[in-house]
Amino acid sequence: MILDNLQTVGKEGEIETQNFVLPDEKALTFSTYAYLGGEVMLLDIETGNITRMTSGDERFEECEGIFPDGKSTCIERGSIPGTADIWQLKLDGSGEAKRLTYFNDYKGYRASNPSISDDGKFMAFQLARTGDRAGVGYGIFIMDLEKAEESK
């Protein structure tokens, strides 16, 4: 049943699994690339139901590190692949997201591949250049999420 549902959101080979959703791990985040250029999806493991978490507005959106409370995930969001910054997306179906990095405001740069610490206080991510293939990085950054929020 789950395989049938996954085939409806993208062609074979155009999905990428990401994280089990904490704390009970009864859902799984994944990205699909054939569907509107890149969308974040949530798979209910018990029922096989799939819910689109992002807006469907043809931006590139790819899920990455999950927050330990299971209420949100990091996503790479940009106008096209390779121009993304990191956002925090709620997993409640609202599509609500807040921007965490601003590297793409500087021509030629982006942030990618975030990972959230087990306590949810820090995010590790990498600096990349627009146009680089996925996974390429030129430095690792650690963001204190609480201090970043306070400084706004």
C-alpha cells in the first residue's frame, strides 16, 4: 500500500527519504522532485497516507534535519535547486515556515544540508555555492538557534 501511494507523488527514483518524525517515529519525511520541482511530503507509516507539507508553488523545497519535538523540520528552499537557504517548516500541514539562514542574499552563495542537535538547540549546516551539485560544501557552521531567535 505504501509503495502504491509513493508512486502517485513521483516517478520511480524521484523521491528521497529523510527522517522519522520524533518522538514516536510513526511518520517519515521525504522529498519528491518530479512533483512541482521539489516538495516536502509526510508519510504516515501506519496508514500509508501521504500529505504534502509545502505550498506547491513551484519553489524548490527539500526536507533535511528534523527537530526533536517532531513539530517541524528544516528545509532547503529556493527559487530553483542550488539557490536555497534553510527554513524551519511546521509539520502540521499549515505550510508555515520561517527563514533561518540568509546566505542566498549574497550572490553566488547558499546554505545547505542542515542537521539539528538532539536537544534542538543547535543547527549544523554547510556553506555552498549556487550551482554546485548537491552535497558540496565549503565550511561547516554551527548556529545557536536560541541566540539567533533572540537577536531578531
